Amino acid sequence: MTKQKLNIAMIGSGFIGKVHSNAFRQVGHFFDLPYELYLKVICGRNRAKLEAVAAHWGWEEVETDWRTIISRKDIDVVDIAVPNALHAPIAIAAAEAGKIVLCEKPLATSLEEAERMAKAVRRVPNLVWFNYRRVPAVAFAKQLIDQGRTGQPFHYRALYLNQSGNDPSKATGWRYKRSESGTGAAGDLFSHSIDLALYLNGPISELTAMTHTFAPDRDVDDAALLLARFSNGSIGSFEVSRYGVGCQNRNTFEINGSKGMLRFSLEDMNRLDFYDATETPNLQGSRSLMVTGPNHPYWEIFWKPGHAVGYEHPFIATLGDFLHSMAREETFHPNFEDALAVQRVLDALERSALSRNWVRLDGNQQ
Ligand code: SOE
């Protein structure tokens, strides 16, 4: 059977463009895809850099104007991997032109922008690259929670720490400028922690937060702390920072429930700690599960049991699942609506930090 061809245009050629290029290249090697993907055109501002990236990853053409990409009839998929302030204009134009739209996180630089984006993509297949949902250990945590293995949830605890703010060579890019990124650590790191929290533990009903900027001349937050009440009755604490010196990419969560505990750290991403409080007391103890199979999420897609996966695999899994759900005409998650839910929490975080008050959310986060 001949497969439908999909011509992909990726806008952006930085770090995350490399991760996406790899996912587009690799996805057909792992997933039995319902489509044939073509890495048609890569778009960015610097032609010389684009040509080098295109040659390296096998993009057929380069383009320096994203509007030209949108107007091209032969482009099926627009993938947005550029600074946050450009997400909205590109995503809205692409959706209006009927393209399939994939977008990096955080979705937008404001709630108002995110609402317009989510509305614009309603009629086209869409995805937001909250990649950590598809770390096999995280997907397995979700399965255990859904099976009731952790029972009634009491605590949700998350950290996302890196040390980029403390490194002057890194702390000058677009991620540190409000005009291009909207927020600092909140959008960059917190968006991941919030997406995971909403996915694993459900909507947040109210929160209080503080943000802090260490660098004297910076107009975005470097760190944020947040306390939350979830609709399921549990309480949450979150900390994100670009001054987590000693941590390069520490993304963790821990859940304490009436029947057990789950603990994950991206620094040991193939493992999930599980404590089963229903076992006889003399056998109770936290076990460190290697989540590479058998019978773990994606174990038949990637390597044999015991053969670890890395940073790139959740992106490949995100894309593979997305293409399958598109072929089945099913709604994929995380999509723009899920990312809008994250944006509502980010907006509440900012309002709470400014007003120094608790902020209620309407529970409309899933
Ligand atoms: C930089 O802080 C960054 O690349 C984030 O933007 C990503 O979303 C995160 O996964 C890793 O760190």
C-alpha cells in the first residue's frame, strides 16, 4: 500500500531544531509509520547556518522567510522551533493555511496569545513538544497512577533546575530577554513541570508563587517557587531555577499517595522509583525499576530490555504517536489545548508573584 507523503517545513535551526531534525529522521526507523516523511525545507534567518544544518540533517531546501513557507502549497507540516515570541504569528498563519502544526513549548508569551493559538488550530492536527511525557519511565508512572497503585494522592513535588543563568556565556541568548521569550525560567522550565503535573496529577485549583531575578539587568525571572492545591485534594510544591548550580538538567517529580510513592529524575531517566505501601511491612521499601521493558511503555519500539534510552527518544515517541493518532483521526495529547492549560498556570503564577496573593484557577486545565 502506498503511504501518504508529508512534506515537512521546520522553522528554526538551533538546539531544538537539531532535536526535531533527528526525530523526523529517526521516527520511521522505530515506528511503522502510516506516512512517508520528507524533510523538505528548513527555515531561519542565517542562510549560511541553514545550509550547514540542511546538509548535516538532510533538509532538501533552505528558506529565510517563514511567510513563504506558509504560502507554499506543497508543505503539509509546519514545525515551529524558534524563540517563543514567534510561535503565535507562525502557528496562527500555518493553521489558517490548513497546515498540520507542531510547536515548541512554552506555547506562547502570554495567555491571550495562547488562547488565540489554541482557537486557530482547532481544525488542524496539532502537537506541542512537551517531550517528557513520553520518557518511558514517566509514561509508566502515569500507568501506575491510573491503575490506582499510588492510591489517594497527598503530595506532588517537582524540581526543574539548571545552572545556565550562572554561566555568562549562556545567559545572553533569547531565553533571557522578555521581548523574545515572554518569561524566563517560568516558561522555559516550569512549563515542563506544570505539564507533567497536570498530566500525572490533574488540574490545579489554586496557587501562590514567587519569582526572583538574580541578574541585575535581566527583565525575566531566573527562578520561581510555587505552592499549589490540586482539584484531587493533594497539595504541590514546585521549584525551578537557572541558578541551580550543580544541576545541568534536573527535572524531577515525586508523588506520595495512600498506597505508594513514585519518584523520577531525568538525570537517571531510565529509572522510576516505586514504593508499594500495600506490601507486608517487612517487605516495604523503595524499588528502583529499570523502565526499559519487558512490558514498559515503548519497550518494543526502542531497544531490548536493559538497553537505555536517551534525551532524543521521547521526541521520537511523541512524533510517532502523533502520526499514528492523526492517521486514526484521533485527538493527540499534548496538543495546543494542553499547552493552553499550562499557560493558564504560568499566567496565574505571574499574577500571584506580582500581587503576592493566592490565585484561583477555574480547573479548566485538561
Ligand atoms: C534549556 O533550558 C532547555 O533546552 C529547555 O528549553 C528545554 O525545554 C529543556 O528540555 C532542556 O533545557
